Amino acid sequence: MNTAHEGQGHGHSEGQSPNLGAVAAPSKQSGPVMIRMEAVEKHYGTYHALKNVNLTVSLGERIVICGPSGSGKSTLIRCINALEHHQSGRIEVDGVEVGTSSKNLDKVRAEVGMVFQSFNLFPHLTVLQNCTLAPRKVRGLAPKEAEAIAMRYLERVRIPEQANKYPGQLSGGQQQRVAIARALCMSPKIMLFDEPTSALDPEMVKEVLDTMTSLAQDGMTMICVTHEMGFARQVADRVIFMDKGEIVEEGAPEDFFAHPKSERTRTFLGQILHH
Amino acid sequence: MIRQFTSAELLFLISSVRWTLLLSAIAFVGGATGGLLVAFARTSTWPWLRATAAGYIQIFQGTPLLMQLFLVFFGATFLGLNIDPLAAAAIGLTLNGAAFLGEIWRGCIQAIPKGQWEASTALGLHYFTRMKDIILPQAAKIAVAPTVGFLVLLVKSTSLASIIGFVELTRAGQIVNNATFRPFLVFGVVAVIYFILCWPLSLYSRHLEKKFGTVSR
Ligand SMILES: Nc1ncnc2c1ncn2[C@@H]1O[C@H](COP(=O)(O)OP(=O)(O)OP(=O)(O)O)[C@@H](O)[C@H]1O
Ligand SMILES: [Mg+2]
């Protein structure tokens, strides 16, 4: 069990690319499948939130999901770690089906890290305790071991000196970086980001995006819901556009931004790129 | 025949306070234990469990405490069990306290932002750990003031146990009054003793409320 925590890497070494600018690596879509969603349907009561969603994410792929408010972006990624339950279709994470038994859910959640728009740090615990709780309780690590790992990730997100502060004493950008470190401490195979910069003051957006970019360079498999199109262009292997619960269009960022195929995509991009 | 209200009578009243306190303590510990279970049930993801707990709360909040004590006391007798008044009162107050504390604590648990649940769930923490390490420590802060407030209510409620024959402070007052026929004096003293017990608790509750901010319901 513990060996999973030994290395900084995430079982994937190709990302050690020295060139920061050229993140868009050769196509990974042929690699092992980490997430497979097939014909997923999700209803909230009578509201149809996800309609026939099909999505395959390979190891090391970086996906950006965008789309208008209420289009189901959060719902989609929350179905992956079963914060929401889909009603039909199939979701598999690293070969484990989501939604069949609680045993599977625990397994999946331990492998999937999630970062929220509102940080959701635990306010009554210090930064360090925020980071060590799950590794201790879920992975069964000894406190010392969990702390060593936590400090490594706090250094990684460049705030080791805040380890003994409480979340309320940090800026929004710092809190979000702690939230990223907290998720990484579980050594997840996949990271989900739900608008991680939307609640931040503009001057703090960059520090969080930089952290995410560096994570991408290390080869982390990630799905990011974000409207930061600069980040999408630079980091994403694939951009997905959702509207009204459907995946309307997807493509490599170059194509997606230069030649959007659907009218809905064009309208949306027009709105977010020109303001 | 008629006795005077002397220091002996006063001492008798004061010494009966321990029974009031004992009953309060038992009922509080019992009510708190039950209340925690009721609060967990009320915030459960299982609809039938939520409904059961809601029904329980409705029943105990919707009927007089005195009737609940009668039902426990006479119900036990009806079933052929020989129950002493202290046990009957303790059981009745525990069941009642579980409903009230359960409802108070449900509110405190639900006042914790949903994001705390989501983040701890997403980290793979189990229900027990989520409750113990994330939700309850935060909920406890907003729960202390209303809980101490409930304790004040509970101390006063124990006076009803006098009616099923448990000799606590109120019952002791009745006994002294039957011998002295000085009801105004006797029950005045009894009331003062209750006040001395409850007032510091009330103050403490108000202090805690200020310290932790008001309860969001
Ligand atoms: N728990 C819920 N109960 C009922 N309806 C919900 C729930 N969560 C989301 N919805 C509805 O489902 C739809 C999709 O919501 P979702 O949060 O996935 O959208 P989104 O694309 O993430 O939007 P945003 O950009 O505003 O975050 C919305 O219409 C929303 O109102
Ligand atoms: Mg959303």
C-alpha cells in the first residue's frame, strides 16, 4: 500500500518534459483507459441533467470541459467519483465500475482527487491536518509518514510555510493550492477540478493555474471544468463543450478554438472570448 | 400537629436537590446519547430512517412530558414490571430529551456547509470518520449554547417527576408543605433553589452563544 506514496510521480514519466511551453504532448488517446463513461444518463427528479454522455479519458490525458451555466459540467465530473449517482449507463474508473456497491465507491474515491470552486477546506483543522487526515484514515498511514507526504505536496504547491495555519488565515489562492495538495496527498490517479479559479480574485488565478499546469506536466490525468481558455489552449489535450446536459463538441484545442463545428459552440466561445 | 418551617425543613429541601440533580444528570446523559442517534437518523441518506426519526420527534414534541412520564410509569406497571419512580422518570425524560436534543443537533449538523460533506466524501473518508472528524467538531461549536439551554429546561422538567412520586426538590416541597401549611413560603423557597440551579446555566448558555455566534437554524 505504502509504496504508492513513495514517488513524486504518478506512475507516468513522460510528463517530465523540460519545455514548459509545449505541454501538448503526442496523442495519449491510445493509452490505458482511466475513465470510461458510456451512455450515461442523470436526472435530478424530473430534470434531465446528463443526456447520453460518452467520454473516454486515457492515462495522462488533460481534458477541459466548458459550457454555459447549468449545462451539466459539474454533474458530469461529480458522477465520476459518485458525489452524484447516475441512473443509467456505465461509468468505469481505472477498470472499476462506479455505482454498483459501496466497496467500489471507496476504491474509486480514494483514486480520484477533487478540487472544488469553493475550496472546501476543513476550517477547524490546520493546513497540515487537512492534508494528512485522509491518508491516515483511508490509506492507514502513520501520522509521521502522512506528514512527510503532506509537507512534500505543500512544497510542491509552494506553501510549506503555511502548514500550521488554519485555512481561514490564508488567501483564496493559497487555500485553493492547499486543496490541491490535500487531494494529491492521497496519490490519486485522476484529478477532477470544478471551476477551481472561479471564486478567486483575479490576481490569484495565475498561481492556481500554474500549479495545475505543473501537475499536468507531471503527467496527471485530469479533467478540469474551467472557463480559463488560456489554460485550455496551453494545457488541454482535448476540450469538451457541453450544453443542456449533452457533450456537443470535442476536439484538440487548436481545432476546437479555430474551427468550432457547431453553432452553439461558436456562440458560447464568442461570449466568453470577447469580454 | 402543624410543624414550623425551621432550618430542619430547609435542610430537607436542600438535601433533596441531589435527587433533582441526579435525575437531571441521568436524563441528560441518556437524552444526549439518544439525541445523537436521533440526529444521525434525521440527517441520514436513508429516507425510511429519516422518516422514523421525524415521527419519533413529532410524538415526543407533540405530547406533554407529564403524559410521557405517566405512560412510562403506569405502562411498566401495566406490563407487570415493578418500576421505581426514579427509573420511570429517568426513562421518560431520556426519551423526551432524545427527541429535543436530536432536533437541536440535527439543525447544527445541517448548518455545516454541504461542501464539507462533499470534500470529505471525495477524499474517500467513511461516514463515521466524516462525522467524527469533520462534521461534529464544527457542529459542536454551534450546538453548545442551545444544548446548555436545553439543560436548564431539563432541570426544571424534573419537577414533573414529583407527580409519579419521586422525591426530588418539588416533591420534597410538597411534603414540607403538608406538614407546615405554609405553601407560599415553602414553594417560594423551592423556586429560589431552582433559580439558583438554573440561572448560572442560563448565563453560561448566553455567554457561549455570544462566544460562538448565534445558532443558524
Ligand atoms: N442537486 C440538484 N438537484 C436538482 N437539480 C440540480 C442539482 N444539481 C444540479 N442541478 C441542476 O442540474 C443542471 C446542471 O447543473 P450543473 O451544476 O451540473 O451545471 P454546471 O454546468 O456545472 O453549471 P455552472 O457553470 O453554473 O456550475 C442545472 O440546471 C442545475 O440546476
Ligand atoms: Mg458547476
